[in-house]
Amino acid sequence: MEVSGAIIALKLMKLKFLMVCSLALTMFLTGCGDKNNDSENAEATQPAVEEAEPDPLASLNIPENDVIADDTYSNLQLTDVKKPVYDRYTLWERQAKNLPMQLPEITPYTEGKVAYLTFDDGPDAKNTPAILDILKNYGVPGTFYVVGQMVEANPDVLKRIFDEGHAIGNHSYNHEYNQLYPSTENFLKQLTKTDDIIKSVIGVRPLILRTPGGQWGMWTDDYPPLMKACGYVEHDWNCSVEDATYKRPSAQQMIKYIDQQTNEELNGNAAIILMHSNGGKENTVSALPGIIELLQNKGYTFGVITPMTPQPY
């Protein structure tokens, strides 16, 4: 079923209205609308002098390798698969500035065999730093799909992911299926909330997302057109270490899974590998060096997920 542009716009307006109402209520409860300020406000009758808008990136330490989307998203067709991509504006900031929210058509990168090491459900305080240590030791980039609640708990770990040149993606605010999937509005609300949390830590927000549980099992036909209209690019996976399944594999079994799965022909020559970086994933940490060495021996280079990454299927 195709969702029309009018319906998408209505969904966006409805969500923004709810957010504005929430902000107004917060201001009222905290006294931001104190009547004692009325006389002061009345005195401010002179029109404000327009000043040049400050560059929101000027005070940030953006890693040299990162690509920050321009106002029209015209700089996202890359030739380097190791460059993470971010946006300086949130969705609502783009809407307020009348800037495009939907990305232009981008040609998928299919040159050579590229492995994308992706880690969901962090950042935590133990396994995510251990994974970062391993990636740093091998000089390999990764993509971390983070949960908003986990970022709130471990902002310093998110900052380290960013500072060390890895990619960050949105993986919802709380990963609770019963709260995410009753409606597209619920899903989008969690994405924009997590964008705000990420941006409060690193100064920019991601354009990539991964749906908790994977889009094929969770999305109805309404989701893809709404995500496209909002400029989000979703990637599932085509390889997995099975570390979030009932199998509870050992590190050696995880390496074997990736060996078997990368023997097959993969779409766009892209091995998008699902792993997790939260608590209880110590076997994943143990398996990671072996997975990296296996892929290197098979002739893979390593990249990060961006809007130009091929879809897994």
C-alpha cells in the first residue's frame, strides 16, 4: 500500500504538534511564562537587528574523516566507504528552515568486497569499549546502532565512538517492540527523540537507522515511504553471529557462521554483519578479532554504513 505525500505530511505535523505541546507544558510548569516578566517584555519594542546565523559546527571537534551533509544533501555520493555521514540539523530544524528532508537518489557503492561490522543495542560501559579497543588495534571502522536510553546512560562511550571515526546509527529510544510498532507515529517519535539525544552529545545526528527486530519482521507498508520522506535510510543485515538468538553460540561458532555466510554471493558485494555491543555479549567481543582476520583473509576491506551502502538483499 502506498502512502501519499499528504498523509506523510499530516503524520509529521501531528508528531511535531505533540512535541510542541510537550515543550509548552514544560515551560509552563517550570515558570518560563512568569507574568512578572511581562513588563520587561513590553519594553522590548525595538526590532532586533538581524545577525548572521552562527555555524553550528564551529565549536565542535568533528573528526577529519567525517562527512557532514550540506543543506541540500548534495554531498552524500561518496567514493570512500570508510567515511561516516551525519547531519548538522535535526528533522524539525530542517523543516523550520524549509530545507529538504528527503535524500536525493544515491547510487549504491558496489566496488569490491566490503565488510560492514555493525553493533546494535549499545553503547554500554563494558563491551562497547572493549569492541572499540579491538577495532582500534586492527585499524578497522565499525557502525554502532545505538539506543537512546543507552546513550543517556553512557554519553562518554558514544563520544568515543564518534571521536574515533566510527559511524553511529539510530536504533530507537528504548527498543520496546510494543511501544515502537503500534503506529508509524510512535516509531518516528522514538527516532527523533534519539536523534536529539545523540546530537546533544556529539553535535550532529545520524541519517542511518536500523529497525529493532529488522524491518522485514516489523514494518508494514506504511513505514518505508515515511522513512524515505524523513530522510532516514534503513539497513538490515545479511550476515549474523547469532549473538541475540536462543543459540547462544561460542566465539568459535560465531566465526564459523560468518565464514559460511560470506562464502555465498552477497548483494552489492556487501557483507553487512549483525553483532551486538551491550551487556552479556562477551562472546561477541572474543570472536571479533577472529572475524576481522577471517574477512581480511577473504579479501574484504572494511567500511561504515552510510546512505550509499547497498541494501543487504
